[in-house]
Amino acid sequence: QVALVESGGGLVRTGDSLRLSCVVSGATGNLLAMGWYRQAPGQLRELVALASLGPVNYADFAKGRFTISRDNAKNTIYLQMNSLTPEDTATYFCTIRLSVGDQWHWGQGTQVTVSS
């Protein structure tokens, strides 16, 4: 059973940084894809960063500020977020896909709130 648990969210101020973590259990080895999405209240879930077979795909708002990475030894996916603004306030979700025939697996999300 694949499970993802995010952590690292919180209340920060404009300009601060946060590093979100996503611990993956029930899946080891190579992943077809991993990524982070976010959803603000009343908004659709949107892509933040997605790493698959090619270069990482970052949303325009994330380019230059956010970085996705993975520590295989810890089975953990990270999202480093710098220069946060109130517009980054949202619940952040990590997701993985193990293979072409696999579904997307999602965590429960971690809340990020940025005050002005």
C-alpha cells in the first residue's frame, strides 16, 4: 500500500522560506514521476513542480523560487520554497506515479500560510 505524508507547512511571513517534505512508504526504487501541487481556497488544484523523464516542469510562479528534490535513502520528496508571498498561501500536496500503468498517489496535504 503506497502512502504519502506531507509535512513542513506553517505560518510564515512574506519573504520567508519553507521546506516541505513528503515521506513515501510502500514504494521504493525508481519513480516514473513525482510532483507537488497546491490548492488555494475556492481554487482548482494547480501544478507547482513535476519531475518525470525529462527536465522538471515548474509552474511560472515557481520558477526561480521553488525547487523539487528527492532523497532516495529517506524515501522523501522535498519542495524548497523561497521568497514566499501571500499568493503562495495554499494547501500543498505531493504526488507520485510508479509506472505507466499505475495511478497517481496523493498525500493529504500540508497547509502553507504566508502573511503580508
